[in-house]
Amino acid sequence: MTAYERSRIILRFADLLEKHIDEIAALETWDNGKPYEQAAKIKLPIIVRIFHYYAGWADKLHGLTVPADGPYHVQTLHEPIGVAGQIIPWNFPLAMFAWKVGPALACGNTVVLKSAEQTPLTALYAAKLFHEAGLPPGVLNIVSGYGPTAGAALASHMDVDKLAFTGSTDTGNIVLELVARSNLKPVTLELGGKSPFIVCEDADIGTAVELAHFALFFNQGQCCCAGSRTYIQERVYNEFIEKAKARAMKRIVGDPFKKGVEQGPQVRSLSFPHLPRPSILKNISEAQKELDWHEIDSEQFEKVLSYVRSGIESNATLECGGGQLGSKGFFIQPSFFSNVQDDMLIAKDEIFGPVQSILKFKDIDEVIKRANTTRYGLAAGVFTSNLDTANTLTRALKAGTVWVNCFDVFDAAIPFGGYKMSGIGREKGIYSLHNYLQVKAVVTPLKEPAWL
């Protein structure tokens, strides 16, 4: 297929995705528990934009003519890598689908994608729309299965030419081992994080409080790049604590289909029996319907609460929250700790839940050292009105993304990935295309011209 034809198919798919935003957002909420308004108004438009972006790249991928010493014509070819195996997580099911499938198809590869066992629905629906857009059979293949079986088989399969994985760092280590034991296929990994969110004394505290709240609590705290270590300079520490606690206590938690709700359940929750099922669910198997909104896995809920207990036992100050909200479903109160120390588990481990930890620092040199003392390096936030301070921190922090006076700004063109144990490689932007291409050098001798 020509690159132009690939581009047209991806564009048609993006248009279909936009046309069906309401249904797909409903599936994301049903699957994942994220508020419907966030899925429909924030995440889905970004995902549509990602596919438009990669459709534009499809017919602009080319090699170079390279000058070389001697009578040789040298050119490079950029060729599809082949069969791309992709494993995506449950926290942002369709966004991770887009980050991986978009560049893989733009480069001319075929895809075998394993969705998370907790959230299989949107990948299946998106694949259906891709075929409506004209994608040939067999190009995009969705496997709904478990990590130890389907995921492991994909990672170790000898006919898979490249593997992309998003998930925890511990699972990423397992994926690398499986690849190393098979055919040494190239791997990109987007893994965990424990991102510092640094508020300097000269920052606008009101804005910093709101963005720190968003950076941690968005998507129920289930973000790999969540600003989960909030460092506050000592002169404004008490003011920040007071305002941030008040904001956390006002957070609206509940039925994710209800207007104005900011936080749904962890992963997916017990039924809301008064709600009609979204019409799109008519096409879902009877077995899936029988779940009737019951959580299929309470592991994440219990894990988050265990970290809250750990924070209390470590003598951090629980300012608010700290337990289950209500008696049904896996809803967790927005939880807020002050007086957190670097050696506490809540300051070291990726909690992946609505638990905000506040730490105090004196000066820039100190916070740089403390912020970098972690096995992770996915993202960071810097809040200051001083340009020199901003420049110093952005260069000193070991993180793949540093947001200055903002947080969680994502765009199709902005690369995303981590330092250290937060991953290998980058996704989105031009950098992700490199993951799905082989570079071939072609060298041809030139005959000496007759007139010489």
C-alpha cells in the first residue's frame, strides 16, 4: 500500500472516532471508571488529534542521500520494522492505543495489540472503526487476554519484530527478560514514575495549589506521570498546606456518569443500578453485560489503602481522607499527607491512587538532589516566577518531561518517555516514528565518467 493510501485510512479513522466520541467515552467510563465528562471533553479530542497527526506523517517518511568518501552513491531507506507487538495498560486505554497504533500504522507496519484485561472494550471498538475506514484485514489485530499468558506470549514470540509496552516498572523488567530470551526484538517501554512537583517561594501559590491538585488527583491518581511528590519551599509551606487541604476536601467523588464529578472509582466499581447502560453496550457480549458494573479486580483499591495506612504508621500527618468513600464500590476519599519524609514508602513508591504527599525543602540545590534521588525519571513540575530558577531546575532534573508553571500538557507532537527505570525510548511526536522503522544503508559504486 502506498504511504498516501495509509494516510487516507488513518484520516478516515480519525473522523469516525470523532463521530463516535459519545459512545467511546461511555465505554471508557464503563471500562475504567474515569468521569465521562473528562473522557468525552478532554481525552477523546486529544486522541483524534493524535491520529490526524500521524496520518500527516505517513507520506513524509523518507531516507537521505549521504555524501561518502570515494566513488559511491549512498542512500538510506526507512522501512517498516514488520509485526509490532503492543501491550497497553488500563489507566488510559484508548490514549495508549493511539500512542502506539498511530505511529506503527503510519510507518506501514502490522500490529498485534494486547489490551489490559480490566479494560478491553475501547480497543475492540476502535479496531472495528479502523476496518470501517478501510484498513485491510490482518493489519490491526486485538488480543483480549491476561499478562502472564497473552502478554508473555506476545513478548516472547519469534515472529514479532518489535515490542512496545506501557505499564509498571516491575512488569517492564519481565518484558525485557522475555524479549532477551527470544529474538532480541527492539523494545520501547513507558513505565512508572514518582514525579516531583516543585513549588518555589516566588510562585503564584493559588495557581500552584490548583495545578498540584490536578497533577495528583486527575484520573483517580492513576497516572504514571502524576505529581506524586509535592515539594514546597519552607517559606510558603504552611500556606500551601492550608489551601491544598481545602481543595482536596472539596473534590467531588462519585458516579462517573454524573455531571460535575471529578473522581470516579479506582479502575471500575460496583453498579449504579439506577443508570441505563449506554446504548453502545448493546453490541457487547452477554458475558460482559452480566458484570453489571461489578469490579472484576479489587487489587488496585486495596493497594492504595495499604499505602495510606503506611503513611499513617510512618508518622506523616493525614490532613484529610484516608479511607473508602461510601460502602459500595471502590471509591477512595481524596487523601492528603503533610510532613512527609523522603524515606517513607508514600514518598518512594508509585501509589497510583488519590494520595497526595507534601514535602518541605529549603533551597534549590537541596530540592534538586532530593527530587533526583529516585529510581524513576518520567516527569517533573516546576513552579516559579524566576526565569533563572526555572532554567536551573529544568536542566538539573533527571526526567523525560519537565512542565514549567503547568502540568500534564500533552500534544501529539510532544515526545513522552522517561529516564532511568521509567522506560526506554519515547512515544508521540517524530521520535515515536523511529520505534517502528528500520534504517537500511544502500551503497552503489559509481562508474568513472567516460569524459575523464
